[in-house]
Amino acid sequence: MDQENEIMSSYTIVFDHLNHLGPGDSATTRNLAERLRSDLPSASRVADFGCGVGASALVLARYLTEPRVLALDSHAPFIARAETAASARGLGGRISAVVGDMADPPPLDGVIGGFDLIWSESAIYSIGRANAFANWRPLLKPDGWLVFSDIVWQSEPAARSDKACEFWSKEYPDITTAADVVDELTGAGFTPLDPVLSGSKAWSNYYEPLRDRLRLLTKRGDCSQALINVIAEFEQEIDVYDCAGHDVALYFFLARRDSMSD
Ligand SMILES: C[S@@+](CC[C@H](N)C(=O)[O-])C[C@H]1O[C@@H](n2cnc3c(N)ncnc32)[C@H](O)[C@@H]1O
């Protein structure tokens, strides 16, 4: 196995049985989906970019009105789990789970784009917001919605701990404040609503099972070097959260494609 594949298979092992692969909370996903429902047509075309194993795609498929959801992720084992979960919940007809690149998404039912709603939880960082806005805006119908969650600075620059600054500037150089993300959206041709702060449940949903999983794998003691490295990365991330979690926050950003900017 080459190095890249070894790292990816280590992520598959770490995330085995975990439902949230980043901070997230199905109740918030559901609330926001219900808030948008009356603004969306029935049988709406929806994309969930960087869907992981399907946590948010399953909620969107259930709580929107008979949508067609393109659940897209670049990692095939995650998509296999999303597909199984959709079938197990009787949502297979609403969700098309596909391996692909969210910077250049494949068609849904033979059509590229034409989405009423693009959703993305804890994944936009991987292609960068500016890139995502530029690539995703043309994929939305006029007045279509973009909803994504992102980690942002919560504390003022002078109050941030060295630990948080060191970690986040390395792991997420694009991290900024919620107000800056709103400005970026406006500049990219969207009309944003006020951002929505996620509660601590979003973090515990992710870190608690992850912490248990890392402990179990470490105890098992048969880890490859790639897996040991991946475990160490996650342990560092959790340690930064434990010590300096107050410096950052997870926000949802909701924005409408602004047709006036076309
Ligand atoms: C932090 S996880 C979040 C997953 C899921 N949204 C959740 O909240 O559980 C980020 C996801 O983005 C996916 N990803 C990263 N780059 C991608 C790309 N260019 N295209 C599609 N998926 C990508 C990863 O495979 C991973 O599943």
C-alpha cells in the first residue's frame, strides 16, 4: 500500500462506527433544514458535499419534502457506509451516494448542478471557502441556498491562547471570524443570513466517541505506523479542544445565491 492509501485507510479505521466525522449535531441539521423547507420546492435537488458517512444527508433526506440528495465524498469507504445507512432507513430512493470531488461534482440524475440547496458540514475547509463559493455558486439555481458549517475564531486576537493559535494556524490557515465569513459570502455573490452558533453538543458528538475509539485502538496495540501517526494527530486536536476550545466556535452559515450579482 502506498503512503497516501495507508493514511486514508487509517482514517477509515479511526472513524469505523463513528457517525459524525467532524463537529456536528443532527438536531441542528434538522432545525435548519426545517427552517428552509418552506423556501424549497418539493422534490428539491440537494447536494451534501463532504458528506462523510451520511450524518447530515440522512437528516436532509428525511426532513425536506421528498428531496433528491447527492451525498458526495471523496473517500469510497465513507460513501459505502452512507449508502448502507440510507437503505437501512428506507431513504435509498432519496439519496444518491457518490464518490467524487466537491470542487468538481458529478451529475445528479444526469444533470450537473441545478441545486435548490447545497449543504456541507465541517468539510468546506478541505477545498477552502473562496474556492467553494466560486465553484458552488454556479451549481445553485437562482435564489438557491448554500448552508455550511465552519470552525471560526470566537475570542479576540489578543485573548487567544498560544496553543490554539499554533494548532489552528497550522491545521486551518484559512480560519477567520464569523463576521469575516459573512463578508466573504456577500463578496462572492450570496445574501447571507445571521450565522447560527452550534452548541457544545456538536463537539461532544464528535470528540467523545472519537476519544473512546482512539483509546481502544491504542490499547489493541497492533497499529501500523500510519495509524499511530493519525491517532496522535487526533489526540492533539482533542487536547487543543480540551485546553482552548473556548477560542473557537462552530457556526452554520446560511446564504442565498444573489441573482442580482449575476
Ligand atoms: C471532517 S469530515 C466531515 C464529514 C461529514 N460532513 C460529517 O460532518 O460527519 C470532512 C469530509 O470531507 C471529505 N472530503 C475532503 N475533501 C473532499 C473533496 N475534495 N471532495 C469530497 N469530499 C471531500 C472527507 O473525506 C471527509 O469525509
